[in-house]
Amino acid sequence: MDPQDARARLEEERDRLQSIKTSIDEGESDFVQEVLNESTQAQHQADIGSETFTREVDLSVLGSVEAELADVEHALKRIDGGNYGICEACGKPIGDDRLEALPAARFCLNDQHLAESEYGRPQTQ
């Protein structure tokens, strides 16, 4: 994949992820304000449980978004450094098909599979 095409796609993805992160951060701010406003009011336990569950989901999504943002930033740095598209484990080129599907990929398919099997779970990149 051409590094400039990759840069455009990665920057677009960074903007999308930043938008999601901002939305969650604003929701966090609203949530904290609600808690402060309602702290003196009696709340039903079901409402508290629903709010807690929603916050936990938001925080989980936020963690995933932040991890994806870090991968995108790392890929942009690799483009700037001239080593984009090179597997960080073996130093061989990452296939164009893989980079088309996942522009922030850090590993070739073989090393990705090795990393997944070593940790017993899928890796993000």
C-alpha cells in the first residue's frame, strides 16, 4: 500500500476515533454533573444500576478507542520513519491485502498468528 494512501486512511480513522472519544468524554462530564446534582436526591436502585452499567460500557469502549488511536498514531510514526508496511517482528513486508484491510497493522499474518496463539487470545493488531 502506498504510504500516502495509508496516511490519508489513517488520518481519517484518527479523526473518527477522536470524535468517538470526545463524545464519550463529554458523556463522562455530563454523568459526573448528574451524579453531583442527584447526590442529595433519593434514587431508585434500578436507576443506579442502569447508570453504572452504562458508564462501564462507555469506559470499556473508551479503552478500545484509545488503544486503536495509539495503533493509528504508531502507524503514522512508522510512515514518517520510512518503515511503514514492515513487520515489527520479522522485518519482512506486510502484505498489501493486509494493509488495505488494516492500515495500522504492525505484524505480517504469520507473526500476528504467532502472537495470538502465544497469548491465547486475539491481538488488536
